[in-house]
Amino acid sequence: MIVPLNLPQANLKLTKKNEQLFVWCIVRKKTLILTPEEWVRQHVIHFLINQKNVPLGLISSELGIQIHQLNRRCDVVIFGKDKIPKLLVECKAPEVKLSQNTLQQIAHYNATLNVDYLWVTNGIEHALYFIDRNNNQIQILNELPDFENL
């Protein structure tokens, strides 16, 4: 379950109870079962805070949204200081390959959130996009911008 990721090492607080691993989520402020997807999500959160200078108060994890009367949860959403969502992150377990289905999932979520930046990751592979509404294009990015001044 704990596999090396293509992300900077995060200083996660891990605990073990009855042979089950748990991780402390600094966003949700609670202990969670450490699933492979949660392993990726927590590394993404720490990367955003420590490398991209995102203030903790602008990060939401497992944000509930509704799509066609169905309740869904966005893995990570970064808000600007104006409280408008700026980045949507879809995390998959490391063994899950990024695919057209993954991109369709984040696109459906973004139909509700309308963010400018999308990041799909399994912790090893990353797909980063900028939605350029002025030119009606989607640009593939090599890295995310810093979000500290949003």
C-alpha cells in the first residue's frame, strides 16, 4: 500500500491499530484509513501546501458536489482568496492507470465547479491542464503554477 510516489515525500502522521494503517488529514482534521488513494491524496495536499504555497485554509478535501442529482466527492479543490474554486485534483490509487475515463470523471466534476486548472494523478503519473476560456482551448501543462496569490 505504501509505495514510492512521483511527488515529494510528505511528513504524514501515520498510526497503526489492529494491523490497519491510518493517516491524519490536516485538511479534514481527522484520522482516516490509509487506502492507496488516500496515500496519494495526502501527498498531493502536502505538495500543494509545501511546494506550491497554497494556504491550508484554501484547500478542501472530499468536497461534496451534485451532478445530475447524484452526490459526488472531489478529491481536492483549491479555492482562491475570492472563495472561487481554482484547481480540481482527481486522485487515483498508484496501480490505477490514468485513462480517458479518469479524464471524463474530472471533466464531469468541473462542469459543476468550473475551475481553470485540472490535475489527474495516481501519484506516479500526472496529467495537468489549464482551461483557457479566452481562446476556448485546453492546454497541457508541465507543472502547476504557484497558487499563493489566487
